Amino acid sequence: MKTDRYHPRFYRRKMRASGLYGTEIAVKETDLSIFTDRPLNKEFVYERIREYRQHIEEYIRRDRRFLTALKPIAVELGGTKIVKEMAGAARKAGVGPMAAVAGAIAQSLGKDLLREGFREVIVENGGDIFLATRKVRTIGIY
């Protein structure tokens, strides 16, 4: 669900990735632009996004600080991989773990697509980018 704070991804109109298939997929606040070397199985992508979000949302229900902290926090040993990766990235940057949510989802999906046999993968999520490519690509920063 888009909130009143949602801002359209206007920069996507300028995105080009020659030789790749482009797809946009959104699940609640997760809004992705994905480029791959062959067409995506969209149901696989939706399933993965729902799983990542479920892990994050379940952890927030157990520890509300995960959602609101502005500084790094420790996570429980039972936290899932994506929760631990978010906390680790937040610790390196000196911010709260939710600052890492877009990048963590982009990276997790990108790695999943590589495991599925894709050779070229670009996942953009709100400006956070996962990129695995076999040719030189130009990335613009707004």
C-alpha cells in the first residue's frame, strides 16, 4: 500500500539497460524495478518479496525497536538472515536497521535470481541498487 509519503519513482523513466528485460513489481511499500537477461517468473519474485517482508514484519512484532530505532540495535539470535543483514548494515552506517530495508530486499532478491540461473541482474528499490552484470553499465545518481 502506498502511503501519503510515497513519491513516484520519476527517475525510472530515464532508466535503460540495453539487452535486458525490464519489469516493475510492487508489494505494499516494496517497489522494485528489475532488469534481467531473460524474462522473469513474476510469481517467483512476488513469493520472495512476500517472504522477505514477512520475516521483517514478524521481527518487528517481536521487537518494535527494529522499526523505530535511529541508531544500530542488536537483534536476537533467532532473527532471520535478512533481519541480521539489515542490522549489520545499519551498524556499519551508524543508523537504525530500517534504513537498510530497501537495500536488503534488493540484494536478497538479486542473489536469489542469480541462484536461479540469471546471468545479468539489476534490482533497484527506492534508489538502492543490486547489480550483477557482465558488461559495463552506467549508473546515474539523482
